[in-house]
Amino acid sequence: MSKLTRLVRTADKARLATYLIALWKLFQHPETPRLAKCVAVAVLAYAVSPIDLIPDFIPVLGQLDDLVLLPLGVALAVKLTPRPLWEARLREAEATRSKLPRILWGAGLIVLLWLVLFGLFLWWVAGRFGG
């Protein structure tokens, strides 16, 4: 990997981290619309969860969460938020450089989602091939 590629990836990760901090501030703000809060907390829970929806050991697909899913979630939260409110939270995030808190229930939510999907898969297999 070239030095330029590593630099771009580092810059993108830093920008994504700033957006995630802005989402946290947006979630905490009392004027944020309810749907935007729900999307923001879902994106944050997924971002800080140690368990990915798409495991990183799957080539190419494992990187989709960082490259596609998280930016799409941030974009949806931004779209659901009044522009001045989002811009103020983004400026706060850029100024403070604080860290995101651990959202342990986010990991639980992802594990629950995996278990539900696995259960649905087993149910489908049992119905298709079991009899």
C-alpha cells in the first residue's frame, strides 16, 4: 500500500470519527428530531460495537461497513436533521476532539441481530429440507 493511500485512509477515518462525534452530540441535543436521534444512535451503536454486521475477515465485503454502511448511516441522520442544527454539532465536534463513549448495548444489539438472522436461516433450512 502506498504512502498516499495510507494517508487518504487515515484522513477518511479521522473525518468519519469527527462525524460520529457530531452524531453523538446530535443525539444528546434536545432539538434533534426523534427519527434523526434514532438513526444517530443506531449508527453510533454499530460504529462503536466490537462486532460488525459484515465480519472483517471476509475479503472486500468486510470493509463495507467502514466504507459504505457507516457513511450512509451518517448521511441519513444528516438528511433527517435541520441543516443549522447539524452544522452546529459538526462545528462542536471539530472543535472538541472528544472521544465517543462505549455503548455496550450496541454490541448486544448487533449480537441479537446476528442471532435472529441465524435463527431465520435455520428455520428456512428446516422448512426447505426438513420435510
